Amino acid sequence: MLTDFYQLTMTYGYWKKNIHNKEACFNVFFRERPFKSGYAVFCGLEYVIDFLKNLKFTDDDLKYLKKLKTGNNKKIFDDEFLKFLKSFKFKCDIDAVEEGRLVFPNEPIFRVKGPLYQCQLIESAIVNILNFQTLIATKACRMNVVSSGDPIFEFGLRRAQGIDGALAASRASYIGGCSSTSNVLAGKIFNIPVSGTHSHSWILSHDSEIEAFRSFSEVMPDNCILLVDTYDTLKGVEKAIEVGRELKKINKKLLGIRIDSGDLSYLSKKSRKLLDKNGFEDVKIIASNDIDEFILSSLKQQKSKVTVWGIGTRLVTAYDNPSLGLVYKLSAIKENKSWIKKIKLSEQKIKINNPGILQVHRYIHEGKYDGDMIVDELIKNPNSTMIHPHDSTKVKRFSKNIKHIKLLVRIFRNGKPVYKNPSILKIKKLLSSELDKIDNSIKRLHNPHLYKVGLEKKLYHEKNDMILNLRKL
Amino acid sequence: MLTDFYQLTMTYGYWKKNIHNKEACFNVFFRERPFKSGYAVFCGLEYVIDFLKNLKFTDDDLKYLKKLKTGNNKKIFDDEFLKFLKSFKFKCDIDAVEEGRLVFPNEPIFRVKGPLYQCQLIESAIVNILNFQTLIATKACRMNVVSSGDPIFEFGLRRAQGIDGALAASRASYIGGCSSTSNVLAGKIFNIPVSGTHSHSWILSHDSEIEAFRSFSEVMPDNCILLVDTYDTLKGVEKAIEVGRELKKINKKLLGIRIDSGDLSYLSKKSRKLLDKNGFEDVKIIASNDIDEFILSSLKQQKSKVTVWGIGTRLVTAYDNPSLGLVYKLSAIKENKSWIKKIKLSEQKIKINNPGILQVHRYIHEGKYDGDMIVDELIKNPNSTMIHPHDSTKVKRFSKNIKHIKLLVRIFRNGKPVYKNPSILKIKKLLSSELDKIDNSIKRLHNPHLYKVGLEKKLYHEKNDMILNLRKL
């Protein structure tokens, strides 16, 4: 039922016309680089698999659908159709990129093949899940690339877009490279380390700042990070040092101080000096306050002394680009046992989809990724040359001895899951090894070098011919 | 468990120090106008009530917390504390604005009074829910104010931030003035009308556009809206007219056409002419394609012939301002049976909270809202003058015969719900009557007139004194 209503009216139509079981192929892809990033991080597959495993219409759902009426008070769906929905059994084949892999515009990252109506019914949820998690994993990855080893704590729960907006964002952020989440439920569900110590209200609940610090160090001697900016940051640091000394006496350690406001460059440097002067060289400085990858990069350039970053709003809402714009397009449909390729025209060339049963070949040259070629599995003997999807003057030929991997792997066959979900740590590791395989210029924040993605030559020309033919030119 | 980890470490600390049952008061408010809007629409209360009704720690939760370790491998929580959590019973008093009411920066919109640790444990979820739903209801309201009567269909499911990001957005959008959602699950759960007909893939699944239209009109003769832009919009309209004629012959009606790409001003006018010329004056023109309130307003000014608007991404993600920045601040704490007022200092005056047990008096003059005065219930005989929170030169006095309502109403008492949730339709109606009570200049998209919100005079001066005192000036 997590679907757009038109999927149901179309399903009803297909069923009425008895074409619902025609086999179709749909591909998921995005057209534009989120955050103008040189890469994106595929994420959300495990959620989608869970969703598809549990797909069904309950009696309650059918009761709801039964009472839906048109504007002129006629039933929208007839009982026979509701019976058909009740007998729904998922039958599709799914192929997808593995979570943690780098992906790029225009290439299929998820493919559904199966009865036309089933492909439609699952569209909305699949796009919702992959759209959001891929977006956030990408954002997190960009931040972690810039922090270059400094841990980033995600604490976006309160500012996320809804409850699952928070949970899914915690998962995607961790995959994207963050070290922990503040969200306890996310920690529990996804097996992500949780972190956090105290807020300003802890300080305000005590008679003085020093008393609040001391009290916290007593109850959390092994996890003592003190928030120093409730009244005056640098005076707060001095008090934290005092408590740090007391901890030393009982063989415990002040782990860090946190600054949540003010000029993070200036305050972190001043704090570092104070701490070092007093023998607290290993106390970490944690900073937060509307940080994103650009501010983080600027603070790094200013040689701020922040060593751990706390990021919330701008990460979990992907503040400057809050939707990836993922689409799900029909690319082929079977008629009389043979596939008919499909494209939707548009005034904007970038909006025209690629036809066929698509797959991506990622070429690897001396351990580095050399380019992604979108191929149509229906085209025999594919060419070793690819052409830029929207610019026929950009051509790349792969020499024959270059190996490639296929990006889309088997996830479901005939409605049954055939893929073993890797652990979340394994996904993190995959991403980290992926990042090693692309040039640093692709990871730049501004004007990144663009990784090459093209259409296999025959596919390119076939698509071009289809467009001209449809336009009757 | 839907909470930030530091709420748990603080709760542990309060409990260890045996101050967890001290009574505290926290207020929820936002500081900056979302979308630079002249108003916001309070939304999310019903979700929060549901959350609070079901608050508890399961055995599974406690098992998870039990195994959490510090960096040096010590248990974070001791067993005694976990037992304490197991016995958790919600005890707070909650007062809140009713859903659908207009709210403004700085004023408390939700207030929690109760045991300190309970106030903290529920903070993150409350802020998450209210932050998002208030944001989206506000965005939807702005769009509906501009559409001035034209229905807006929300269809953001696929681009929303997660599953609940979609569901909660559908609810908030409907409250904000939208007519329907595409999300079937949201329709079912929240009792919102659902709408939708078919997508481009319906067209592509047939041999030709006209065949696809005809086929749809046959299966949905009472709900026939045709998407005309798969190949060429105006040719599509001509084919829709053909099918419209066929429907007329069997005493049915073509309800509308939908345009999802291209220049919506130009195409809607051309389409209108074609439709009218052929006797289809009452066929609606539905438009979609990354519309927000500014594009909608521009299309209205261009006298586009769109009569129904389909809005997705930019509504459900609040694209240009994806977080409201709601905060939850301690404002008073009870010591020896008397309330001690609390503020947190900050370099930025706007970030300093208001102290006390806050309430809002909304003054009504000749049926219109005349200003909101933030009062502290601890201050006896409040003044009838209010002062702008951040500008002492802006003063407003209410004459004695002006009535006011109290914005915060009773929701929970001693942990028990005492508020009856209104139906979603009643919430919509409340918003609509609220909009009638403010001047049109406040509803402007650009540079709206600012509705007056101030601190009751005694509260203002008390706060000022507290700041100076804390700064030792």
C-alpha cells in the first residue's frame, strides 16, 4: 500500500485489459549529480529487499480500496479486482548495484523485470527508499572525504524529515563514512555505534558550570566529554581542565570537550592552546553548529584544531539538495516472446531514457576504475567503444585486455531473494575500497573531474534511431 | 528508544545524582521564519500524542543498552539503572498549540513540565515530529494561499525523505490545504482523499498514444484524466479530445488532461483553446513539474490555464528550507518547591531562550489577530504591554477591553492524555479560519508584513536582568 494511487488505477487497467502479466523491464537511475558531486554512493538496497519480501495486500487494505469512490460516487475498483490483489504474489527478477558502490548519472542502478503490473506497484516505494538513502550516503561520503580521517558523529535525529527520515539517514550516514549516530533506535536496529554525552540542559540543571562538569565526570568517568559553551566557551574550557585534573588523580581521563557555537576556528585554536598548556594534549575537540562539507573544508584550511565533527541538519536533510531526483523508467516490454524496446520522448534530451535490458560494465585499468559502459543485454557482440549519452563527440574505446565487472548483480529471481545482505561494516569497507579506485580529482568538492559514463556504441545509435523514428524525422 | 544517546547518558547522570525527579519545564519554539514566510502552521501534535502514549523500554531495548560499552570497554549503564528504565512511567504535563493554528517565531508552541529525566528522554522525538510536520504544513499552506482555490494534489511519495518522510508529509500537506495525496497508505491511515490516474508507462505499454487513452477511458470511464505529454503535448491534447468525444457518446466525461513537462504557461493556454474549441470547456488542466509556490505564483500572473496543481518534491522535502530549526529549551527547574528560571547564554542574542513557565496570549481585535504576547505564568499581574524579543524599541500595548485566547492548551496531565484529537478535516477548517484572521500582507510570498510577537513587559525586563547578571555586568 506504500504506493502511488495511479499505480493501482493502472494495475486495474492492465488487469481489465488482460495485459497485466506482460513482462516488462524498468530501470532506476538519476540524471543529475547531487550536490554537483563527482560521484554518488548507492545505498538503500537492504531496505528495499525487506520491503519486497513483505509485499502483500492485507484484508484491511482491500477493505479500504473497496470503499474508494470516483467524483460521481461510483466504485473505483470492482470486487473481482480486489480478489486478484488479494492473491498477489511477487514474481519479479531484480538486479541491483551493491550498497556502498560508487554510481554515476544516467546509469541503471536498479533493474526490475517481471509482470507489468508488479513492476508498477513497487515503483514508488523503491524510488522513495533508494532516492533518500543514496542521497544521504553521498552527502556523508563527501563530508568524510573532506574530514580526511577525523571522525564525524551524525546527530541529526531531531532535525530529520520524520522518524524514518532520521533512521534511514543514520544508516546511510554510517555507510557513507560517519563513525556513529546519536539515534539510539538506529544504533539498535542497524548495529551502528551510538555516541553522545550531555547537552546544555545538563549544565543548566546544576547550580554552576563547574559543578555540572564535576557531576558528569563522576557519573561517566570513562566517557567524559564536556560541553563548554553554555556561558563563555574559553572559561568553560578552563573549568573542563580543572575537572580533567581531578579525573587524572583517580586514573581516569577527560576524553574531549565539545563546542556548539561561536567561531569554531578561533575557539578551537584557543581551546587547544589552553588544553596543551595544561598537559591535556590528547583531549579531543569536538565541534558542531550547522556544519556541512564546505564549512568543514574551510575550517580545515584555517587549520582549526577540531578533531571530531558533529553533524546533524545539513547531513540528514541533504540541506542544499534535499532530493536526488531518482526516476524509474520502462525500457522494454515483451510482446509475443520478444522484447520491444521503449523510450519516452521529451523536449529535453537529458530526460529521454535508455532502451533495452540494461546493465553496466565498469572497466578496471591497473586497479583503478576507467569508465562505465551502459550496455543493453539484448544487443549481441557489444562494441568496445562507448559514447557520452548526450554528446556524440565524446567517445571512449576500451582496449580488449581491460577487464570489467558487471555492476548489477542478482537480488531476486522469480520473486525470491537470492542475495545475501552483507553486514553494514562490509558495506562501509566496500565504499572505502571504491574511493581508492577513483582519482582524487573526482572527489573534489568544487568542479570535480567527471568520471566517464557512456552508452555502448550500438545502443547509442539504436536509441538515436528510435528518437528520430518517433519524431518521424 | 527514538532518542538521542545523550538523553540516556544524562538520564543516567540525573538518576545517579538523584536529581532525576526534579520538576523541570521545557519549551519548544523556532527562531527563524521558514521560507521567510510571514507565518507558520503548527502541525504534528497527534503524532506526538501517539508517541507519548506508547512510551516504554522493552526488554529488547534494555538488552541492547546493557551491552553498550565505553571506549575503554567498560559498561556504560549499570543494571540498577536499567531496572529503573524498565519501570519507566510517563508522568509529564504537556500543553501545546492545537494543530492548524498559525504560529510565529520565538513563541512557545509546545511545553513539557515534569520529572527532569522524562523531559529529556522525550525531547528528540518531539522535536523531530513537530519540526518536520510544521515545516511541511507551512509550505503547503503557502502554496495553497497562492493557488487561491485551485486544488493542489500532493504526490511526493517517491521523492520524500524516507517512508515516514512521505507519510507525515502527506498528512501535513493535507492539513496545510492540499486536496489529496497520491500515497495510498497515507490515504488509508490518515483518511485523506487519494488521487491519481496513470503515468507515462501506461502510454508506453500500448502500441500508440490514442490506443492507450482509449484503453484508459474504457477501464476508468468515471475517473478519466489523460497524461498528454509522452510524445508531443498538443498532439496529445488532440487525441485526448478524440477520446473525450467517445466518452460523451456513452454519457461519460473526460475529467481532465495532465501536462508534466515543458512550458506550463504556453502549453496550458494552447491546450485550453483546443479543448474549448471542441466543447470541452469543463475539462480540467492539471500541471506538474517541479512546481513550488513561486513558480505557481508566476504561472498565475502569466494567466496560465492550469486549474489543478500536482506538487511533489518541492512540497514534501520543503526543498528550499528543509528544516525548521525547532529547539527545545529548559526554561525553569523546581528547587525546594519553588521554580528557578533558567536561560542559556549565547553570543547571539537571538539564541537566548525565554525563562519561566511560558504561555502565549493571542489578542483578538474586531475578529482579527492583533498580536501574540509571550507571558510567564509565574509572573503575577502581567502587564498589558509587550516588547519585541530582540528590539526594546518595538513596543505594543493592548487596551484592556481586547480579548485574548491562550495558545497552549492541555494535552497531558500527569502522563495521561486529556485532549481529544480533532478530525483531520476539523484541523483543516481551523487553519482556514486562522488565515481569515490575519491580514493579507502577512500572507505575501515576498517580504511579508511581520505579525507582532512580544514578551510581556515584566518578562522582558526579568530576562534582561538575568542576562546581565549571568554576564556579571
